[in-house]
Amino acid sequence: MKKVKKVLSVLTATALVATLAACGGTSGTADKDSGAASGGDKLKKITLFQSKVEITEPLEALVKTYKEETGNEVEVWGAAGDAYSQQLVAKLGSNQGPTIFSVAPGPESEKLKSYFTDLSGEEYVKNIAPDMELKVDDKTVGVPYGVEGFGLVYNKDLVDPANVKDLDSFTKLLEQMKAEGKNGLSLSQEAYFLIGHILNTPFALQSDPLAFIDQLNKGEVKMADTKEFQEWAKFMDAIKANAKNPMEVKYDSQMGDFATGKTAMVHQGNWSYSMLADFGDMDSKIGMMPFPLAGNDKLAVGVASYWVINNQADADEVKAANAFLNWLFTSDTGKKAIVDDFKFIPALTNIEAGNLDPLSQAVHEATNSGQTIPWALNYFPSGIITNDLAPATQEFFMNKDMTGEQFLQKLDEVWAKASK
């Protein structure tokens, strides 16, 4: 299957609420000799602005270490949280942008792509795991923070992944669990856990997911007429008939029931391990496998944010920015910080993951091997999962007479309205 081409993640790509007037300049090209400060030369001071509030403190500590090791300075601008995108747009639009900044895939990257420096010639980008870089016009312009992934998280005592490979075997497992008084698969009522993530798979299995989404937005194709979605609707019928109604389930209770053996599988991601850890040592009891739509044998793995270099910066700043990123991704200090301090699952193959939990380990192994399907959901119309798809899914699970086929038609209907 062809991987999605990243023309340009938590879990939602941030839609910009402002537009850029006169997006700046021509695309810059990285200095190929800028991978490190050669001969101990002092490089120009650079600035860095990024969106993940939770890594602010370790990042500030890391740049102090960078100065101690190299003599070069990086100024970290304070994290802006939810206001990050608006502030970034304002800074870039006034030619006061940071040297290095972070962008989310999807709408944010598309709007800001004219500011990205071409990093294709830099040595450190050669270590990016397959299909995890940010690309524009076949040029690598962004390096992933780390990766996250989702699929079917399963209880090893109740589920053998070798026996869940398609719709028939999936349905039989749910029926068996129901007969035994257990919940075969749990979804929960939160929008992304109800529909956002599980709907990703039929999109990701298209030969060109971005092109399919574009056609869907234009009304040129329908989910109801596409075979992967038709089969997906049958999976949803099986879940509705044999599993607990997700409108009665919240994330906390979903994970609690799974941890205590009441539920065999949950459609969740590696982030859910933090909930499971509260129930004791779960490492030997759980695993993550693909959602087996159309025989899919790959986990959905994506990137929430990328590091990019501002092509409005002067040549000396671009050189210094590449030197810092090279140090971050190749030095022992930088690699250790990514794993131990930032708590990221590495997206570069030269970084050892360390002691990962079993769900993160599954995602890491899939990433390094390239056995992944993309997060097509990052390219859905802004807000559609929460505002449109989730209400339609609630209707499906609350209306006992509504079939999967009718549900698919409803999704087409709300998509058409939302994408206008």
C-alpha cells in the first residue's frame, strides 16, 4: 500500500484562525556544512518557539547544556499553549519570527509552508524513520518531535492477535466475549475515541489518502461508495451488536474495565498506558495490534509536531539552527533528552528508545520498520470530528434501528455540509 505523502497531531492538528499576508520570500536552502559548529567557531545566537508546554522546562535546561558543550546560544521563547498558532503567525508575518519553530501537520503546515527551509541536505534528517518527515514538493522541511500510534490494545489472556485478521474473525471474537459476559471491544464517548481514530483506517488505506479527502471535500467521491468504508461500516455493525454502547462509556471507565479484565480490547493509543499503569504492572498482559479492516496489518502512527527552520532567518542563523538540531538528534546529550526528559517515542532510527512500555514499544517497532499507516485524520476539515462526525456517531449508537450502511450515508451527509 502506498504511504500518504506528507504534503506538509495530542491528537488534533490546530487550524489557524489568522491568514498570512505575503507569505515570506523564497524557500531557503540549508547550508550543507552547517551540521555542527566546525572547528569550535562560535555561531550566531538563535531563537526557538514551540507549542508543547510540557517540554518547556526540560528544553530550557537542554539549551543551557548546549551552551556549555558548544559555546553557542539558543533562546527559548515562552510556550504559548493554545495561543501558540496565533502568536506564531503574527511573529512570522511581521518578520520577527523565531529561527526554529514547531508546526502541526495538516492545515497549520499547509498555511506556513512558504516559511520552511529545505533540510534535505542535512545529515541528521537521513535518520528520520520511513515516511515520518515533513515534506513539501519532495523536499524534507521538518523533523518530527516523536511519534504516537493507535490500534487495538488487547488483553493477552483474552485475545490472540493471530486469530483477529479480518471482519469475520473480529466479529467472532466479539460474539465469543459477549457470550462469556465480557465486552469484546470498547470505544468511549469522547469524539476522537468514539469516531476520530477508528475512522482513520479506511481513509489511510486509500492509495492516496490526501487526494481522497480532497475529492470527498469537493463531493467527487462518497464514503458509501468506497469498498474500504463499506467494510468499515460492517465492523461498526458488529461493534454495535456485540459490545457495550460507547455512549455509556467514558475514557476513565473504558481503561479501568480493560485493566481489570472486563474488556478484551480497546481502540486506543500508546498514551493510554499511563492510565493502565495505575492498576499495577500491566506490561506482560497487554499488547497493541492493527485494526484489521480489509486485512490491514499496520498500526496507525503519526507525528503531532515537527521542528522547522525559518527561511526568513539570515544564512548565519540557518547555519546555527542546523547545528543545534544536528546536536539535538545526534549527540548523546540530545538523544537522551528526547527520550528521558521530553518523554518522546523517537522518530529517528539512530535514537535508542530505552525502556518503553509495551504499547509505546509496539509503536516504536512499527515506526522503525515502516510498517505503519498514516494519520489521515490530521487532514480532515478543521473541527469536523468534534462538531459533525461525533454527533452522527452518537446517533448511530443511540438509534437501535440505524444500520452501518445508513450510518455511512449520514457521515457522507455531514461531511458534505462541513466541507463547504
